[in-house]
Amino acid sequence: MQLTFDADVEAFRDEFIAFLDEHLPDEAVTAQRSCSTADIPEWARRWQRAMFDHGWLSPGNPPEFGGRNATILQQYVHRDELSKRRIYQSFNPQGLGIIAASLLSFGTDEQKQRWAVPILRAEITAALGMSEPGAGSDLASLRTSAVAGTDSGGDHFVVNGQKVWTSGAHHADVILTFVRTDPDAPKHKGISVLVIPTNAPGVVRRPFASICGVDDLDFNEVFFTDVRVPAENLVGPLNGGWGVANGSLGHERTLLWLSYADWLEQLINDFTPVTPQDRDRYATLVMDTYALRALGSIALSREARGEQDVAALSVLKLFGSEAFQDAVGYALEAAGPDGLAHPASTAPFAPFGEDATSTSWFERYARSFGGTIAGGTSEIQRGIIAQRVLGLPHARR
Ligand SMILES: Cc1cc2nc3c(=O)[nH]c(=O)nc-3n(C[C@H](O)[C@H](O)[C@H](O)COP(=O)(O)OP(=O)(O)OC[C@H]3O[C@@H](n4cnc5c(N)ncnc54)[C@H](O)[C@@H]3O)c2cc1C
């Protein structure tokens, strides 16, 4: 099966390729590397700003927000070209993909100018404060509290509580923080969203290591003790945070499967099968990659027709993240003891890309688990598919 695009989409692709050929900086400037998902090296800040200024950062956005009102198919080919060249769209992916996108959907004009535009231009970076020790899959159980008050300093909230898994928080300037503003309301109805600057008194960020090694510091615990947040930092309606949460993750979900398709395609290049068993598994990798692209293409064309099918996105997320995990596990096994060597390169250095996609096989495998947890675990996706795609009854708990 050969999937092709209409001439206008291909013309859009050609225009973007011409931009990349003309503006992509020299590789020599990329020596400084990112060390967390909110740490954007200086060269990458300049490059993200160049994409913003030319309307190529998030092409689906309007021009004043770094885009050109591109259709979903045009956004797809944009991503495709970035992926082929292993160019990271932003070294603050949650800032670009979730926080700026949420502010553009739910924020006031003032909030868009104050936070969304600087995030998009890579002048500031942002982290996402949703999960807590007792609230991950069941986000609505979150307990970090924000109590409204007024004094001589004006209307404000006082925030107390703890977040966890807050990627990049130790390098971020702001955290989009989900808080409980009405403890008496049903749990989905008492949540609000605040932009909290990380330099506010009472905010403490504690980075902690991941499975990949003691020097891999991206996750954080974030503690809030009597943090005073101006009322103007409230994003969306008071107690309307559940709608923002669904919107925020919705932004993340729409093209999330594409990252798995990109990583699977990179594996096709990086994994060298040797034994007959490796070759068999390599064939599975190739088939999974084509299957994901084909399923994703169906979802894309539905979306291009204005049809929303959130449950179909769960199929793509589940399949993409698990197919990737299987494939990278096969590559690790095929490499034998050498696959455990760390640090080691499994792909050529990608100057404009994430270092994580060329590191040791062990690290690539270990990182694949994040994909089956973040953005909704595999079990949660299976639950959605069971109920909304297969029409099975709700599980009894
Ligand atoms: C790489 C990575 C980056 C992350 N970045 C961020 C971030 O920047 N900001 C942020 O706020 N959070 C972040 N997270 C946290 C992530 O959102 C949570 O880990 C995720 O929502 C799961 O929550 P939990 O870890 O509390 O697990 P739990 O929800 O406690 O789940 C534990 C286990 O129980 C299963 N389970 C739970 N509920 C059900 C159910 N209803 N049916 C069946 N099984 C169930 C789960 O599938 C899982 O296996 C990140 C996580 C990872 C891995």
C-alpha cells in the first residue's frame, strides 16, 4: 500500500524542506546538549525561535503563535520531515505540546502573551504538574490545595501540597499546576489550574534519578508550602480544571502515536539483525511500523474530515508504545552483552535530535517503559478500548 498526499500537502512539504535547507544551523553549534526536558541549550533556543518566527514551529497554530494555520495533513508532513532528519521540534516538549497548547486553548489574551508566546519562542520553559503520589491514572484524586484569599496584596491563592514525576521541573520557569480549589465538590468538579513560577517562595523542586542511571535527572518531586499565587494566574474557569486536563492531554494525544512511528522507523535503521531469530523479529518490527502508519493514516483522515474519535487514539497509543518496547527489547537481546554497555552509541549522533534515541540499547529499552506509562498507562488504554471501542461493560471495582 502506498499512501500519498494531495499536491497542496506536498507543496507545503517542499516549502518546509526549503526552509530547513536555508535555516538549519551548522552542526558545529550543537555541542552543548540538553540535560532535561526543560533544559534548552542556547543554540536550540535560537533555532526554536527561528522556526517560530517563520511559522514552522507548530504549523497548526496561527502565525502570531508560531504557525501558519496548517491542516492536520500538513502538520503530519511537517513532523515527517523533522523526524527524517532527526530534528527535535522542541527540547521542552511538554512546554510546546501541552502547556503552550493549553494556554492557547484556555488562557486569556494576557496569559497567552505572558506565558504561551515566551514558551513557544523558547525564552522560558515549562513543566506539567498533574501527577501526585496518590493521583496518577486517577488524576481527579489530586490533593494539592489552593485556597482563595484577598488581602492588601490583591486576590490570590495559597497553594500547599506535592507533585511527583514533574518532568524537567528543576529547569523550568513555570509549572502548569493542577490544584484542588473546592474540597467539598465531587472530585472532578473541584479542580483548577494555576501557572506557578518556580521561583515563587515556598516552591521546592527535588530532581530524582530514572531507571536509566543516577545521572539521568528529569523527574522531580515538587513541594508547595504556602505558595502565594496571584489570582490572575488561574487558567480557565475556577473549578473547571477537569476540562483543561482533558484538553491538555488531548493536545498531547492527537499526534502522540507519530512519535512511536518515528522511533520504530529509526529502529528499522539502527537494529542490525544477525541470527534467523533476529531477522524474524526484525520482520515484526517492519510490519508493526507499517501497521501503525496505516492505522494512524485512518485516524488522520478522519480528523481531516472533522471527525473526532478519541478511543481510536488509545488504540494507536497502546499499539505504538508496546510495539516500540517489543522491538527495542529484541534489539537489546540481539546485541547480547554489548547491549548493556553504557554509554554506547546505537545510532549516528543526531546533532539536532534527542541524545536518548542513539544511546545504549539498554537505555533505549529502559526508556521505552515511559511510553507505556506517561500519557495514560497501557492498562488505562485497554480499559478505554474495552469500553468505547469494543462496547464491553465497565469493570467492577
Ligand atoms: C516518562 C514519564 C514522564 C512523566 N512526566 C510527567 C509530567 O511531566 N507531569 C506529570 O504530572 N506526570 C508525569 N508523569 C506521570 C504519569 O502521568 C503517571 O505515571 C501516570 O499517569 C500513571 O500514574 P502512576 O504512576 O501514579 O501509576 P498508578 O496510576 O498508581 O498506576 C499503577 C498501576 O496500576 C494500573 N492502574 C491504575 N488504574 C487502573 C485502572 N483503572 N484499570 C487498570 N489498571 C489501572 C496502572 O496501569 C499501573 O500499572 C510521567 C511519567 C513518566 C513515565
